[in-house]
Amino acid sequence: MTMPQQIKVSDITDESSAQTYLDQMVMTTFCRVLDTSRLPPVVVMRLLASALGTTYREVAVAHQDGQCPCGWCPLPAIDIETLRASLEDAAALKRADDLGTMAVAGRA
Ligand SMILES: [Zn+2]
């Protein structure tokens, strides 16, 4: 399996490079925990999803009542639904016969 070139945190310039960096970090972390814990993969996946939820909650709390100058106002119901949709979208197995994704799948 050929890995794409690793990107460093200093390479993050936009949403796309941020996604690539986070994909690498989460995969690396997942594999380390899987190897070390010997827990079943689906258990480690659930722990990862839980960690993301915890991260959301802590960041949202830090942004309540204008505590952060960045101005983000958490909207938990909408934000959590967006996170859930992102997880489902990214996790769904892509159909090999889907012409729209064939080129991408062939290079993955
Ligand atoms: Zn902020």
C-alpha cells in the first residue's frame, strides 16, 4: 500500500490540507491504540468517535458567552447533526460501480 506524502502541521494552509493532516493523525492514533490495547477495531472506533464528541463539548463550552475572541457561537443541535452527517458521509463504503467516484477510487 502506497501512502500519500505525509504532511506536517506546518503544511496546513487550507481546509483540504487540514483534512489530510487530520486523516493522517487519526489513522496513526487509531493504529497505535489498536496495536497496544488489542481491543476490537470497532471498539477503538467508538472510542475515537467519543473523543471527537468530547472535543466538541469542551470547545463549545469554551465559546459560550463570548469567552473566545474568535466569535464562534456554538449551536449544539445543529453542530452535532453536522458532525453526525460528516461521519456517516465519510464512513459510507463507496460503490465501485459508481461512475462518479471511479477515478478517485482507482487512485485511493
Ligand atoms: Zn474561538
